[in-house]
Amino acid sequence: MAKKRDHFTVACATLMRGEAGKTGEWRFERPVVDHSKCISAKTGKQSCFLCWLYCPEACIDRKAPVEIDLVYCKGCGICAEECPADAIHMETEEQFLDVLCDGEHGPGHAASAQGD
């Protein structure tokens, strides 16, 4: 006997990038990918991608090398936790603020320390 299809139990939504908006603006930490450790980047093949699979914001591209869209990344760290090769680690946003606010040089840069 053929199995009858249940027309009432269906998925109503598909996860899309930016489902929760541009969450990158309130992120405290950001993921940084070390491509020398990443399994798909090292092999050049579409393999692993556990970071892509578990990302709740769908902001990781499923290609080699892995790229993370920081505009939509909320900094939850799930990708770093799930990576079997430890190729993703979280860094605080404070480390990147000087680049964002100052352009080329941040406060720790040699040229800005000399007053240039």
C-alpha cells in the first residue's frame, strides 16, 4: 500500500540571509577564519561546511574558501564551536574599531603614533 502524503505538515519558511535584519551592527565578537586550517579551503572541495550548516543567520557562503558576511553575522560563535578543524575563532569587535573609524590606520599603527 502506498504511503499517503500529509498535506498539513509542511515547512512554512526557508532560512534566508538577513532574516533578522542587519545584525552585524550590534555584534560584540566576530568570527575570523584561518583558511590554512579550514578543511574545504585546504582541499579545494565542497566538504565539511559545518559552519554553514549551523549558522542561524545563514551568513556563511557554502564555497571554498568559506566567507562570512559580517553585515548579517550576529557574532553568536556557533560556527567556531562547530568547526572540527578549529579554523574559526572569535575576536572582539574592539580590535577592528580603529580600522572602521579611522580608515587606513588605527591608534596602534606606527604612522598614527608619530602623528601622521
